[in-house]
Amino acid sequence: MAVGQSHIRKDVRAKVTGKTRYTDDFSMPGMLHAKYVRSPIAHGLVKSIDTTAALAIPGVEAVFTHEDVPKILFATAGHPFSLDPDHQDVADRLLLTDHVRYHGDEVAIVVARDLLTAAQAAKAVIVEYEELPVCVTSEAAMAEDAPAIHPGGNSIKSTTFEIGGKLEDAEKEADLVVEDTFSTPIILHCHLENHVAYAYMDDNDHIVVVSSTQIPHICRRIVGQALDMPWPKIRVIKPYIGGGFGNKQDVVLEPMVAFLTRKLGGVPVKIELEREEGLVATRTRHGQTVTARAGVSNDGIIKFIDLNVISNTGAYASHGHSIPMAAGSKFCNLYPRSVSKFSATTHYGNIPAAGAMRAYGSPQLFFGVESVLEEVARKLGMDSVDFRIKNSARPADIISKTGNKEHSVGMVECLEKGREAIGWDVKKEVYARQEGNIRRGLGVASFSYGSGTYPACVEIAGCRLVLNQDGTVHMQIGATEIGQGSDTALAQMAAETLGVDYDAIHVVSEQDTDVSPFDPGAYASRQTYVAAPAVHRAAGKLKAQILEHYQLMTGEEAETLDLTGGKIIRRDQPESVLLDLHDLALDSYYHKERGGQLTAEVSSKTCTNAPSYGCTFVDLEVDIEMCTVTIRQIINVHDAGKIIHPLSAEGQVHGGMGMGVGMALFEELLVDPESGRIYNGNLLDYKIPTCVDIPDLQCAFVETFDPTSPYGNKSLGEPPIISQGPAIRNAIWDATGVKINEIPMTPKVLFKHFKNAGLI
């Protein structure tokens, strides 16, 4: 059995030995280097640009400004193309701009023979600006007299929906209604590999882009749109990626390097961002305000949850309104028997553009949901875990997005397992009625998430399998490996269905849009779920061809045969080996009359979306005088369906938990509300937790088998980051009696709230 085992990952040997080649490791003869000229103000107009001094520097090949680039507005968000114009992403970007909208906006670009010269020349470009009023906060951007950041105003879109009935009817049934407002900050991705891309033109005048991107096929389309070129004339190659977390689900550099190579006659041109550029001039997590209202009956049944989200997408739309909308569609699956109303407004602001980040708006939304429900439980006098168990999703509940009830649900079991693992009942008694400076508390928070984007977006995946001469199998997939382990999981699936050893599957990890099967990319925790049907069907087809070829060789009916462990056997005599796959492969290639190369290719569309579920339990200690929090124990419990690779699954959960703790207690990008200037756009001042700051992390799984996947699996990549914030917040409340409705819960925030509460 390949599925369910912790095989050695396909990429692990190369990565741990340093042999892996990332985009920045590649070079070409005559490669030029480009450097952006960035705005020092957050909002204004470019009055003039003087490039004379920059062009006079030896080694400088060219300087381009907004006057030189196509006047084609394009969207950068990494979504599949939509045939519905109303569902397409907002096209509000130019390659270079004369209307700067955030501190760091791109107004010019310098191309030189080396990176040092390009950086020197970029500093020599003189730009004159006319400054405009700055709108950093939601209040400023949405004010009636706010200056327009884009033509048409600062509001991008507003949406409202209700699921499960009418809110006004549910309100009449509620005995208790609780409402509160919660805020979350701008967060940075901080992936190890910076953004880097280069482009050149091949002998057919096609533009070849080599990039650290999560979305090679989408990238191809957007580059074509930005340059008004036929999409097939763009070729995108993705080598290994050193992390992305959603930041590389946007096209950031690719249209520009494609533009530059075309302008300069096809020579290779490379852009590699410095860390400081990558932190503020790529994408961020949306800062949001969530107003949450919940109504319950006296016996603890949730009657309704009413959420209103204000989302600041920053200077450009990027993923824009899809962020709060995606989160809104996911929370409904957690408490599906109540009425859910969701409203969201997304607007522009003079801050770095926000885009996709791991869990795609759900950490912000669930901070509000699981915090307000904690207050509901406490006002009812109910235990926090008991309250969630009473209302959580169960088998046969209907999925709000698809209307499907044929899916697995292990939410109640997750809560029960987490309760036992952390010793909830015993510790609750011990921690009751505490006094003094050091106090301990327990917190819990739940989540639900999706497995892909259907029905909002098309979900397509492709797999190609080729039997090699030695009986091994080449596997090409459109699914993009970005460090999450999809190559390994999909190879396990192929080996399981095909009937060969895991080591016999060789995955071609590099995606090449001229060669690789089509797949939108790595996002939405979709890869193993959406690619599984394509892998399953392709492996089944190749297996059938192998058995049919044995029938050609021997005359034995294929229906009586099977392939297991790379050997042909009879179904009714599995202990007797008829032929090794190696010998069959040689016959198929080199026999003079029969056979041929055995291949199978499948492209499939997934029209289901199985929710995954889980929760976080935390036991922490608060030093009131020092305004510090020490996590003593934290555990995530997940229902992700069938676990394909247990060790990788544990690593995914631990990684997400670390990021969730960082968001809850440490991280925020600080922007001056008056000028829009960024205070801490570097890794010295932007505080991500180190290994010293992260507590021991525990995780557990409630394994279910989801019938919508041929292997029973559901999403796991993003869910681990969702519920740490509200769980920690609820534990601080449990320890101190103080509610904190904002994150990060840093010492300065704790001091403010503790002082207001009279604790210090």
C-alpha cells in the first residue's frame, strides 16, 4: 500500500543536500538585470522623470517609465479565467504607473549588465511628485470626501448572502444575542525564497518566462493579457519553489520581465527582489474588521450567525473581494444548522496591495466567529467545548456551497479528541477562581475549510503517465509543487492505483506550460483533492494498457490479470508471478510487430468540494504585570479525510500552527496612518516568531474517508493556520477575565486592555 505511508518525499534528497535548483540558480549568457524605481510617497502623481544620470552610468542598457509600457490595464490575481465577465478579476494594474498608490509603487525600471549597476542607476533616476491625500484606514478610504485612489472611487465591491433561512425569523427564535467587533492586521508571508523571474525570447519569437510562481498556467494567460499577445506565444517554466504561502499566487514580476525581453530584442532579463522589496511590494494578508453577531436559544442552540466584514485590499485589487467572500462561504459549513448571514465590503487604501495568503481570509473571519461564540457560551453558562459539540457539523448536514451532503464530517470527534489530549475538564477545575499576577487559562476554537474553489471557479487538473523501458513510470502533472508535498502525495496515489512500488514513480516536478498538463496551480488547498481524480483515472488507464499488452504477448485474457508490486499476476492466483513489468515494458517498446509506448493522459474537472474540519486547543500562562503570554500546550486536531502521507501531514499542521501563533501574538505591518509610510518593512522590525518563540506543537487526526475523492482525502494545506488566534484569545480571557478583540495580542495591546480592566 502506498497511500497512508510516510514514504521518503520525492524532493527531499535534493533539498537537504543543496542540489535543488531554484529560479535564482539559473543563468543565461548575456543576461541583463533589472531594478525598479519605487515611490517614496504613498499617494501622488508623477510630474516628471529624469533618467539622464542613470543612463550615463556605464553598464546601463535602458530605463523605462510609464510612457514606455503598454496602456493595458490587467489583473494580477491567480484565479482561473472566467467566461463570465462579471466574475473576472479587477483589471487595475499597469506595468509602470504615473499615479502612485502606495509607499513603494513602481514608477520606472532600470536594466543593466549586472544587479549592482542596476541598483545604482535606479537611485540616480530623479522623479518629481505631486502628493495627494493619503487614505490608509478603512474609515479614511470609505469617507465621503476621500480622494479616489482609482477611477470610480475606493469601493471595489459589496456582497450580502443568507443561507439556511431568513435572519429575521431566526432572530425571533433567539433568547440571547451577542454582538462584538474584531480587528486583524496586515500580515506578511515571509517565505524563504524571494520573488525572482527572468525571461527571454526563443527562436520562434515566443517569450519564455522562468519564474518562482505557484500558478504557471495562469501566469501564462496574464502575461499574454498584459502584453496583448496570444497566450500560446508565452511559455512559463516553474523550477523548484522556496515557499509562497499565496504570495506567488499573483503575477508580480512575470509581465515585466516579458515586456523587457521583448523591448530589448529577446535578450534574457532578470528581476530578483530584495527582501525589503518582497515584504512590501508584493502582496500581504488583508487587514479586516469583522462585526459578528450571534443569537442562541437558552438551551444552547445557535439560531443565527450574522457577520459583516470590511476588507482593506490596499493599493490594487489583486484577489480583492474574493478573499472575504471565500471565507464567508467556508464558515457556513462549521455550524450548518443555523441561519448564516454574511456581508462584506472591499475597498482600496494607500497601503501595499493585499492578495492571497494561507487560508485566504479565514483566519480573520474565524477570529470574529469563534470569539463571539465564546462569549455566547459563557453568557449561557455552558462549557466552551460542550457548546461547540452541540452545534458543530455532523454527517448528512448539507454543504452550503454545493448542496451536497455526501461527505465525511469528523468535527465532533476532533473536539472530543482535543479535549482529552489537553486535559480540558481537569484543568478547568484547577484554573478556576485564580488570583495573583501569573494566571493560566484554556481556550478552544474550531474551523471549517474547503477543498478547492468549486463552484466559484473551475477546478481542472491533468496527469500524464508514461511507462519507461525499465518498468518505471514517468509522471507529469499540472499540480504545482511549492514545498507542500503534492508531488509525493500524487505519486503515492499513482503507485497505489497502478500497482507498482512508490519508488517506481518518477515525478517531473518542473512545470512547463508548453509541455505540462493543464492545472491552475497551487492554492485553495486543492492540489491533492482536485488532482486525485485525474491521477486515479490515468493510473487506471495505464494499468489496463499494461494488462492488455500482456494479453497480446500471451493470449491470456486481461480481465483475469492484475498488476501488483510491479509484477503481472493472475487475480485468482496472486502468489504466482507471471511477468515482471520491466520485461513487459521492453517488449512494448522493442518487439518488432506488437505494442508501442504505453501512455495514459487524463484531464478531469472536479465538481465537488469536501469541507475539512478541525480545532485548536491551547493552555497558556499570562504574566499580567509583564503583559506577556506563554503557551504551555497547544494542539490542533484535524479531519482531513484519509491522510495520504502522515509525516508530511504532521509537518503541514506544525507549519500552519507556527504561522497562526505568529499572527496571534507577534506579527503586523505598521503603516503611518497620516503619510502611508511603512515603519517596519524589514525582518529586523517585522517580528516573526523564531524557534525560541514557538511552543512545542502537537497535532492529531480524526481520519475519515471522504467519498467525493477516490482516495478519501480532503484539504490540509491551509486549515492548520486558521484557529490559533481565537483559541489564544479565548484562553487569555479565561485566564484574566479580559476580552481582547484585536490581534496581534502583543504586550502593548495586553497592557492597554489590562490597564483598562484595572488589572495593572
